Amino acid sequence: MRALIVFSCMLAICLTATRAFCHSPQDMVISVSGENIDVIVTHPVSDPTSHFVKTIKVSLNGVLLIEQTFFLQSGNEQRARYNIPGLKKSESVTVAAYCSISGSLIRNSQAE
């Protein structure tokens, strides 16, 4: 019985420690210029081939226009550029970045 309790405690510690290394993207910069939207998502990780920003979604005025899936990230950032034909000044741009393991980050910007 004691071995089962010890095993259960060790398993709980391991699962909690693994989860602690998984985190949401840290920061995001959105730059809108003309019809182009540049996105830089900061997501520091130790192995960007297995833990990375997996998906970026771009919405314009609340309507999802782009959903891009990645399979790795370069260093501690995921960068992307999107062209939205007809993008007008003062339209609301929302970008969401999703970690391959857990968490997300959402930012809003206005087209200028």
C-alpha cells in the first residue's frame, strides 16, 4: 500500500512538473501597413521542434480570414506576414497564437 502511495505522489509530481514547462506564447507584436499584417509571436522554448507556436489565426472585424498551421518554430519566435486585399484603415484586426502543447495569446490592433 505504501508503494502505491509513493508511486501516486511521484506520478503527480512528474505530471505537474511537465505541465510547468508548457506555457502560452509570451508576447505578440502586430504591425499593419497597407494591406499587409506582420505578426511576431515570442514564445521562448528549449526545443522549438516539439514545443512551438502551432497555429496563428487572423480575424478582421470579428470574421476569421486566415488560419495557418506550423510544424516548428525558428528560435524563440514565430513570424508570419499576411496580405489582406482591401484592408481599410480603422478596421479591427485580431490575431490569436496557439501553443502546440497548451495555451494561447490574443491581441487586437487597428489597421492604419
